[in-house]
Amino acid sequence: MGIGYLLHQSSLWSDLPNQSRNCRIFLIAGWFYIFVYFGLLNIYKTSDCHCGSFVFMGMMLDFFACGIIYKNYYGRSILCENVDTREVDDKWNYDEATHKYIPKSDKELHHIKQERENRFTNVLEAQSVVDNKQRIRAAVVIQRWWHQRLYEPPHGILFLRGQEAFYNECGDSNDE
């Protein structure tokens, strides 16, 4: 009943990364055990048979065996496959020769943490530059709007007042 082990040893999906391949094998093996359980229920036509516990135990033993094989082959827990890839890459070095994941040293982890903090501060600085640029653009738009409304002919308010004052002065000087 080691369907998970057999699927893992086969060359199916060998072109996929380990995480995707192992996840597919786990799902297919789980579906296989569900189909076997319902097949046995249909054969024996009773719900109180022990076929359910037999299939469940077989499934648990298969997944347990796959976990042990994974731990022996890769040198870490199979649960590491379910986390974010960046976290895994940050904490482990993969050795191609031995096919083992080796934990990184504290110095390497500290260096990675510093790089992340630097990237984060760079992102914050870039965001503040973008925000400042947007504020400056907004101020320029407002200044242009006010310049049009106040100074530009023929409808600028101050232009019209200046024109009115000029005509009033010219009219006053012509009257003398």
C-alpha cells in the first residue's frame, strides 16, 4: 500500500521543483486512499466493516514512511515544503552532491537579515521619494491653476483688476 512511496520513486513530474512534485504526490496518494476506501465500502456493502480503519492506517503508514524517507534523503522535515520558498532558501543551503539541505550558519543568517532590512529601508526611501514627487506635482498643478485664474489674460482676476485700474487712471488723466 505504499502508493506515495511508489509515486515518489517513479519519474513522474521529475521536471518540476521538489516542492510542487511532493505536493502533487501527497494529493494523488490521498485521493488514491479515498477511492480505495469507497471501493471497499461498495464491495462489502456495510458501513461497520473494518476496511475504513485498514485504509486509514495504510494511508498514515504510507505518509509516515514518505516523511522518514524525505528526512533521510534531504536532511530536513517534509513540512519545510509547505512554507514560503524564500524562507526555506534563507535558512537552508542545498548541496547538489549529497542531496541534503544544510542549515546556514548564524553569520549567513545575519547577513541575509541585514540585506532584507536594507531592501526594506530602500523601499521606504523610494516610497518617500515618490510621495514627495507626487506632492510637488500637486503643488505645481495648484500653482498653475491659480496662475491661470489670477494673472493670465483675458479672464485672470488680477489681470482684469489691473486693466480696470489702468483704464481708470487713463480716464482720470485724460479728464484733466
